[in-house]
Amino acid sequence: MQVSRRALIAAAGATLATPAFAQTFPSRPVRLVIPFPAGGPTDVYGRLYADRLGRELGQPVVVDNRGGAGGAIGANEVKRSAADGHTLLFGSVSTHALYALVTKQPQYDQAKDFVVVAELGGGPLAWLVNPAQPATLAAFFTAARAAQPALAYGSAGTGTLMHIATELLKQEAGGVPLTHVPYRGAAPAMNDLVAGTVAMAVNTLGPAVPLHTGGRARMLAVASASRAPQTPDVPTAAEALGKPGFTAVLWHAVFAPPGLPPAVLTRLSQATNAALGDAAFRQQLATSGIEAAQPGTPEQATALIAAEVARYRPIVDAIRPELDA
């Protein structure tokens, strides 16, 4: 097959342009799309990360909240953007592990339509009960097995990590007959927990701590690898269940459109690792109830996300009737 001289020149130009472009990246402000509304746990971490990443890159990183459709609107916005590193997605376990599992007709392929830049860590989940309930997770589950009618727990919504992780918690405990009550966000679930409308509710650690320390609710377990420094009296879920290794974290990760030049990916990864390796930044995150990931590679982040998909798939399959209702 004969290749035209014009095609050869174009190909050579593209090859030479990639390293040159990478050396000048970023040449303008970077847009970080957060696919959820302002004020939630993803937005909180996203804004802290944007500020720190901007300092590492030497260009402002501007947050653009594009909420809706469970994160799909923002994700598709980035998927369709130019693959030059100037538009990034601040995704999460919701957009890149659970989305394809719980959605009947996904609007994007969470593995093929994005390049993983870095995994950032996030907020571990915490399970709380109304103060009138038993004081330990084991005692609460014992009471739940005997209760008629069944006790209820509240989550941020059907198909959210809070919902699926609680179903996994119930399964790991040998099966607990708790009725799921989905809310439009975690905050109203917490309000009903304090009021006694539901016996248990689940949230990320940051918003859960004030309820526990203020005595308005009792935290029974936190799904982090070790006890949270804000609540050293609260056991981990692994301790409470007797199931070593059990964690559930609303983790976050940074993604770029497909076709991102390798040199730009390396630059973004290095900048993110510099941020994650900074003690002051990690402390800032910890104050907000966020466990920062250790610096790593895009390949490690990709493997972690694949493992999370495999981990949650069986429990999603088990509750499919509720998801499809």
C-alpha cells in the first residue's frame, strides 16, 4: 500500500509535536470537572486537590461542577474533551466502579473512555445509630435480627456506595434483616436518624464525626483500615465484624480523556504525587475526614479500580431487584 507524502509529513509532525507539547504543558488554566453538585464530599476533596494541583503545575486549576445523572453528565463532558491534559475529571467510586454495575444502559464505558491519572483516597464510610439503639455493632445486629417489624437504615440513595457497602456489611455479618430506606442525599438520612425515624444510617466519616462527638448519634464502626484519629473510641468495621481487611471508602481518582499523550500523563501523575506526598496537604485532608492515598502510578490506580469493580459486583447482582425496581 502506497502512503502519500502528505500523510507521512502529518504523521512525522504529530510525533514531534507530542514531546514539545508535553514540555509546555500546561499552557493555560486546567479545568477540573467535578460531576456532582457543590458541597458534597466529592466537591470538598476536589476543590482541595484543585488548589494543590494548581500550585504544582504552575497554572490555576478551575473547578467546574457538572452534576446530574449520577455523575454521567460530567463524565461525558470530559470524555468528549480534547485529550491535551487541560480538562480532567475528578471521578469517584460512584462514577468509575459502581456506575456500570448499577446502571442498565451506561452512557460511557468507565474503563475504555478514560485514562486513569491517579487514585487519591477519600472518605471512609461510618455507620451510626440513634442513641436509643445498642452501643455496639454486634449488639445492634442482634437486636435487628429479633426486631418486628424489621429495623430500617437510611442511605444517600439506591445504588450509592452507602447503600451497596451497607448491604455488603449485612452480608459479611451473616445476614441482617435491615430494611433499606433511600434518601436524596446523606444529609436527610442523618436528620431522620437523629429524629429516630430510622435506626441506622451511613455517611462518610467527615459529616459523621460531629453527630457522634455531639451525642446526637452513636458511631458503631468506621470502614477505614485503622481507627480514625477523630474518633479513636470507634472500632473499624473490620474489628466490629471480625473480618480483617473489610473497608469501604468513597475514594476519588483523576481521569483524562482517551488519547492523553504519555508525557502529559506523566506530568500530571508527578504533580499529583507531589501533592499527596506533602504532609501539610495530607493533614488538611485529614481535618476534613479524608484519608489521602499514598503516591502511586497510573497503572496502580487502574488496578485498584478494577479490583473495586470486582469486589462490588457480587453484592450488586444480589440486590439487582431493588436496583431495577
